[in-house]
Amino acid sequence: MSNFRVMTFNVRGANREDGVNIWPQRAGLNVETIRRYDPDVIGFQEFQPGNLATYQEQLPEYQYVFGPRGGYEEPCDYNAIAWKPGRLIQVVSGGFWLSKTPEVVSFGWDAACIREVHWMRFKLADTEREFLHVNTHLDHRGEQARQEGARFILHWLAESQDDTLPVIVTGDFNCGPDSPAHRLFMEQNFVDVYRATGNLDDEQAGTFHEFGKIDPSSWEARCRIEWIFLRDPTGQFQPRSCTIIRDAQPPLYPSDHYPVLTEFAVE
């Protein structure tokens, strides 16, 4: 068995007006956080060209693919995926928009933003076994869009993918565990690895903090909106731990979201 690490990370883009936490001032801390926890594959949300430029310079051990764009004008957001080519071999990749017209850039249902999915099929370099990584970012306002987006992802998996293929889903889902979107995945035999590894959704489980500005007693501060799901009929991936990474140097933070890291034992 070997260890395999998966991270989901909403990086808040590189073109935001965030005061002390503008990208040039927090980029070093962001990179340091990724380097410290050393994931083999990362599902990014709100990823922009400025982030890519930093990572290519400072984290050259990864390869990066943007995926479909989230918006009509640059700098657009992307649900990018990064991976270590020494651990993973890219087999095929693609993406689609979460809407009734998934083949074109479009809003879906009651969404406030254009939302999309980026997926990559990988082969483990040491065993040549394959798995699918699906990375997404559901809408922050539209409840129907979140539910229909989750349903569309599951429908796409059922229609286009081998049901024996291990699937790892990462993302910022903009809703909490036991929400309708969360239940849809659980009903399709996915495991929420945060809970599966013994963690509780208590007052310490929140992942959005708005650069430390969220009231600790608020619902937002307690709500875990970053999830990592696993569905693996083969038993190839066995979740060992799942950690919300709260590294920060206030007032500087790596992002306005905490990344989440899962470690799997892989046969």
C-alpha cells in the first residue's frame, strides 16, 4: 500500500481587491501551505491566470489544467486541477457547464454565477490502476442550481463513466453537510471522507472564514462547504484522514477558504 493525498482548495483568485490579503501579499503563504501538506492532486476553485503564474514558478513539480471557464470576461475563474506527474499519468480530461446547455458557457437554473465541472481520468503511475477526479464549484446563492448541479454531475457519471471506476469528487459546494446537494451524493453511494474518517460537523468544522472576518458564532463559521467525496467499488482507495487546514498568519491567510486534505491508503 502507498499513501495518496487529495486536496480541495478555493484560492480566491489572483485578481481580487482584498486589502491586505490581495494575492501578491498572500501568495507566499498560499504556496507554503500547499508545499507543507504535499498533495498529489489538487482540485482548485476560483483559480485565475495570476494564480497559475505563481504556481508554475514556485510549484513546478505540478502540472496544471484550467478546465472550462466560469465567466464571459477575463480574468475568468476556473476549476483547475493540478497533479504530480511522478504519481499520476493523465489519461483523458474534459469538462462541462452546470446548466441546461452544458456544452456552452451558460448560467444554470437560479445560479448567480456561471458554474462548471472539470474532470480528469488518471492512472496511478505505480499500479496503473485508474480513477476519475471530478472538481466543481456550486453556486453560492441558487438553491435550485446547487441541487440541479449535483444531480447533473451524478447523471453524467451514470451515463458516461464505468460504474466500477473509483471516483473522487472535490469542490466548494456552498452548502453544508446534510443539505439536499450533499444527500444526493450520499444516495449514490458516495462517502463523505471527512465524516468517514471520524470527524464531526461541529462548531470547528467551518471552511469559509472571509480572511478571518466571519463571526465565530455564526452559521457560516460552523458550516463545512468544502467536501471530498469517494465512491470506490473496488476498495482501492481507503480514506485514512481528512483535515481542514487552518494555517494562517493573521491578518494574512492563504485564502478566504480553508483547504481540505484527505490522505488515502491505496492498494
